[in-house]
Amino acid sequence: MDIQQKTINTIRTLSADMVQKANSGHPGAPLGMAAMAYAVWADAMWHNPADPKWRNRDRFVLSNGHASALIYSLLHLFGYGLTMEDLKSFRQWGSKTPGHPEIETAGVETTTGPLGQGVANAVGMAIAETMLAAKFNRPDYEIVNHRVYAFCGDGCMMEGVAAEAAALAGTLKLGKLTLLYDDNDISIEGNTDIAMREDVGARFAAYGWQVLRVEDGNDPQQVLAALAEARRDERPSLIVCRTIIGYGCPAKQGTSGVHGAPLGDENLLAMKRTLGMPEDMFHVDEDVYAHLRECADRGAQREREWNDLLARYAQAYPDLKKEFDAWYNMELPQDLMNDPELWAFEGKIATRATSGTMINRLASRLPNLVGGSADLAPSNNTYIKDGGDYSAENRGGRNLHFGVREHAMAAICNGIALHGGLRVFCGTFFVFSDYMKHAIRMSAIMGLPVTYVLTHDSIGVGEDGATHEPIEHLAGLRAIPNLKVFRPADGKETAAAWLCAVTGQGPTCLVLTRQGLPQYQEQGPEAFKGGYVLSDCEGAPDALLMASGSEVEQILTAQPILAAEGIRARVISMPCMELFLKQDAAYQESVLPASVRARVAMEAGATMPWYRFTGLDGAVIGIDHFGASAPAGILFKEYGFTADNVVATVKRVLGK
């Protein structure tokens, strides 16, 4: 067999060997997609294994991440640093080859596995490429000019997030995005026609994509011809590749049985014999390594040419080059945290409005801040004034219009963050964070600095009723590891939340009110600690009052009422539990002294998260049932979110 076919078969055997040794994994997709992978990685894609983070590299996304053995085989063969021992440690403790690809492994652009997420990530990467190209490219100096390739399977095509993202990609004419569809007609339960009978190509054509068809996905030349045609079109391209799942395994190919289980020793040997490959495990001939080194050398030459171009660009446009580096390095203005304008707010203002003010104040200082909303920018206050609207016609706009596509919006923002060079936020009503939940979780897993602006944070939505009044949502988001959830009480706390989001690590949710809130004179920077004493009493406190967001006003109002009755109460604002719990024990004790067991918390949401602070002797005023349709003021009163109820609850806790 020629070296191309030998390399393709080596990708297959390595992938199957990994799954067999681990006794766990998904061999079917790697066996079916090996030729597609070879065509992209060995010929079409610009990449350099010696520099996996080269800024102008093409991006590759394996949306059907269960096929992880495929990408690990590629990374090993191309020299990305995965050793043969790494392949043999597939799915094992501490390995660089986990069950689904994770960005900690060099050469993996995004953590994938939940189907469809990777398609949306790829759309985000393609959007980022066009934004950065519009900002920095000049005639004869296209320093941002790369493509995004993504693989997906039938499962991705069934997931709504992929459909949402694809529809937006077509609208935006993301011509450097190419999606290769492993069309093998098999899902876990059997043939896909038990649940999916639409013409996927026709659906994508309706979205505004170029649709190309490869009749034999095992022929790399057919795939390469389609890839070349994709490069010539201004639309995003879907290449529908007809493949056979588990190709080469006589007893299992084309069946659901090869999807998610090892082939077995006998079937593995039969496959290797059918493919004409050596029967020993983890075998790679030297000529395969040599062939792919030559392919990698072409990528390295591309990077050298780009580096030369960048050097000339730096001479021709020194200020732009400096800004280009600053955007990618996520540089911040000096003393941003102490800029007095960022902390200035007056009057009774909803935190969604103070957030909107912060977005625009930060946008003037952080030129790479971009974002948008799921068709709710006027309500979310997420519009960058004078920032322009990003579209197929205007790549320089800073305001993204996602349409009513919350799940894709969040996953697309993950892709923008992964690409590099841009700071990104997105917004919707808090109750719709349920649609975004898995993409938010992926932000947290990857530690991506995406900011989620979630407004209309409680029963304060009022007349919209139970469907639009978030109850369990704070508890749900707070349960996600590595996610900061801020519910600020005023403008200063909102400023602290935003500054924490743009200067810190990982994702941040800003949970914001519809109704106006008073401004407090105390120092907002205290909110960086997550919880702090907003108003103390004279002497040792008899009771601790704590709240977040709009309910801080009620516990503050209760404090002097309690004092008049001889009860000393300390008022604690807790805008971000996650940050408070990261403070040292001494600070936490200074705010919540263990000696004070009479503790009352109030929040217009599920009570669950607060019991870790109130303990067995305390009480939580919250709402553990759905809301109703009525003016906000009436709902707060009827459900007990009043200063009088705080006073009564404190007395009950104290036994008075």
C-alpha cells in the first residue's frame, strides 16, 4: 500500500489499540474518520507541532469528542508531544489522554464530549478570526488569516446547540469555517433512522451553508477535493462524508456494536489483517513517522513565513503590532482597579443598568471587549455604544447579535475565548440560564474567562409570572465548580463583579436586578472578597444578617429596628459566595464569628446554598416554590422579603 493509505491505517490501528488496552472507549468513529482526519491534518490544515499555540494556525475541533483516540493518534504521529506511553495510558489516572479531549493536552483546541458543543465552539473561533482580521489586517499584511475545521457526527447533528450555532454561522457568512460530517447512519441505539430522517445537507443549505458531498469518506482524495472547494466559497461549508463506522473490522463495521466498546482481541486481529497491517499492538513504521514529519515541516514553514510577515508588519505598523500583542496577551490598563470613574454611581438604579454602565466604561478602556445578547440587549443593557454591530457586512462591530439562541450563544462565546485575542460576554434573562447551563459548565471546566450577564434575577420580574421568575437558578449555578456567581447589591458591587470578571481566571456570572436598588457609601472593593461587613453594630453582635443583591436593602432596614429593641445585628453583604469561601479562615471568622450562632440570611431564591453559613441554629428567608404573576412589590411582600420579616425571624432565632 502507498504511504498515504499506510498512514491512514496506522491511525486506525493505534486508535483501536488504545481502546482495547484501556478496555474502554469508542473505536468506531476513529476507524471511520481516519481518512478524513488524514486529509485535513496532513494536507489542508496549517499547523505546527513545534508551536501548538502559533497565533495564525488553523483550528481543529473534534466535536464528536468520544472519538478522542483519533485525535490522540494524530497528535502522537505528528509530534505534538504525546508519547507512545501516553497512548498506552488512554483513559487512565493522570494521563494526557483522557476519555474525551481536554485542552490541557497540547494540540487540543477545546474540551469536547457533550455533543454539539464543539460545533458551536468552532463557530465562535471563526467569528473571532473575522473580528481580529478586521481590526489588524492591512493591505499586503494579512496577519490574521486562518481557517477552522471541525469534525462532527450524527449525535452532534441531532443536538439543538449545533443547529442554533449553524444557523447563525450561515447568517454571518463565516466562509473560513468548514464542518466535516461523519455521516455513518449509526447511533448508540441502532440505525439513525429510528430518530433522524431529515436531509441534513438540505437543512444546512437552508441555513446558508455551502453543502458538499463526499461519496466515499475513506478516499482522502475525495475529501481533499471537497476541502479545496470549501476554500473557494464565502459561505461556511458542510462536507457530508459517507463513512462506515468501525471500518476495517469485518464482524462489527457498520453496526452500533462498534460505537462504544473495544473490538475484542479476535476482532482487533481480524481488522489488522483486513487492513494489511502488522498484528502487534501500538505498531508504527518509521516511514509513517517520516511522512508526517514532512507534513509537519510544511506547517513549520508556514509559520516561518508568517513570522517574517509579522516582522515586516511591525515595521510598517508599529502601533498596531503593539496593540495586536496586547490583545492576545490580555493586557490591562495600569491601575484599572483604582480608576475612580468605574466606581461612581448615584441614585436608585437597577444592577442591570449599572452593569450596562460598566460594560461601556470598560469598553472604552478594553478595546478587545466584545459581546452581545440573545435578542435581549435593551433589557440586559449589554450594548456597547458606538461599538457597531458585528455582521457579515461589518466584521469590525463589537456588538454580537445571537438571536434567541441561548445555548449556542454561550458555547460560541467559549469558542471566542478559546481562540484568543478577545474578551467576551453574553447576556439573557437569568431564568434562561437553564438553556445555557452546559456551555457554562464547559466554561468552568476549561477555565475560560467568559462573562455571563444574567438579568431579571428573581421574583422581581413580577407580572411575567412563574415561567420567568428564577428560583433554583442561583443554587444550580453555585453548584458548578470553578464558576464565580455574583449577585451585587449596588453599583459598586457591580463594578467589583465586572472587574473581577475581566481580571480573574475562569467564567463569571453576573446576576442582576430589574428593579432599582439604592447605592451604599461603603467601599465597593470589599466585594472582591465575596462577602464583607457592610454595616456593623456597636459591640459584639447578637445576630448576623446576611443577604445578596436586592435583599441587602431589607436587612439594612431591619438593623436599626432591631437595635431599637436592644438587639445588636451585623449586616453582611455576600455578593459572591465562591470568593468568600476562598478567603482565609481568619477573614471568614472576622466576618462570621463562630461565637455568633444566631444567623439569618435572606435571598429571593432557593434557600439551600445559605445553610452552610447560617448553620443549624440559624434561619434562611428564601423561596422554595415557584412564583406568581403580580407586581414585584406585592410578590416581595407576600413571600416575606421584608424588613419586618427579618426582624421577626431574628427574634425567633434568638428565642425572643
